[in-house]
Amino acid sequence: MKKNKKNAAPRTCPECGGKMVKIVYGEPNAELMEAAERGEIILGGCCVVVDEDGDIVAPKWGCVNCDNRFKLWHSKLKTKRYLTA
């Protein structure tokens, strides 16, 4: 599994090999609803928790196949792994 660029979604799910897409938070408009229906994004809901630094404390990527959601990409690990949120 490779990460194409910083903050980009990994290509495949480490659990099932399915397609990984970005999770979008907030109230969706029609365009986002259509993108979710096409499997291009996952809608994460309207409420988001942030930490004391203002960083979102929620999954950033999700698998459209098995619905697993992931928060972090650890490039420092020998075998690049995802941590589930």
C-alpha cells in the first residue's frame, strides 16, 4: 500500500482491499450527496470533534466496501499500517 501524497487517501483498505475515499464532514449539498452515491466520498456527518489544537479528531478515510474508517497513516512504521479510528 502506498500513500500518493500528504493527506491523500490510501488507495486500498488494509482490511479488505476495497477502495479508500476521503470522509467529508458537514451538511452536504447536492453535489456531495451525488459524489457519495457514486462512492467517491463518504459522508461523515455534521458534528465534528476537534482537539485543543483545532485538529479534527475523526476518521479521515474510509473504505467504500467494508465501511472501516481510518484516522492516521503511520509512515514511520516498518510495515506501513493504518490505525483505525
